[in-house]
Amino acid sequence: MKCPPLLLCLGVGRRRFPIWLPLFLLWPLAAAVIIVLAPLVLLAALILWPLGWGKPLLLSGPLFFDVFCALRGLEVNLNVGNRLMLISFK
């Protein structure tokens, strides 16, 4: 089962005081946007199907979800000069 990341941790500066952003609070908003845009995507897919762009358009939603789920466990440490930054998806 694919599970998207729940939290985003941002650490900035030498002391790296982490800022925790709860990503799970954005899921209901994202679901509402997807439900509202679904008829428009279906209409666009029907219009673009003869040109060969319909199927990729329909498959782009699950593809973006797979990429978002793959972010879980990603940690990026940036070290530029005297600036430090940590980005972590949990």
C-alpha cells in the first residue's frame, strides 16, 4: 500500500530549529480540488483522445500520486557556504 508523507520538517540555520508542517491537513483540500477538476479533466481527455493526448492526461493523476508517495523518507541536506538547510519528508 502506498502511503503519502504525513509531515514535512524544515530546518534552517546552524541551530536547525525544525519547523514541522503537517501535510495530512492538506489532504481534504487536495481531495476537494480533485473532485472539482475531475469533470474538466475527463472532458479534456475526450477532446484530446483523437490527438493521442487523452490517455496520458488520464494517467497523469495516478502518476503524480505515485511520485508524491515516493517522497516519504526523503531527506535533503543543503550546505551552501555558511548556510545550512534540512528538508525531510516523514
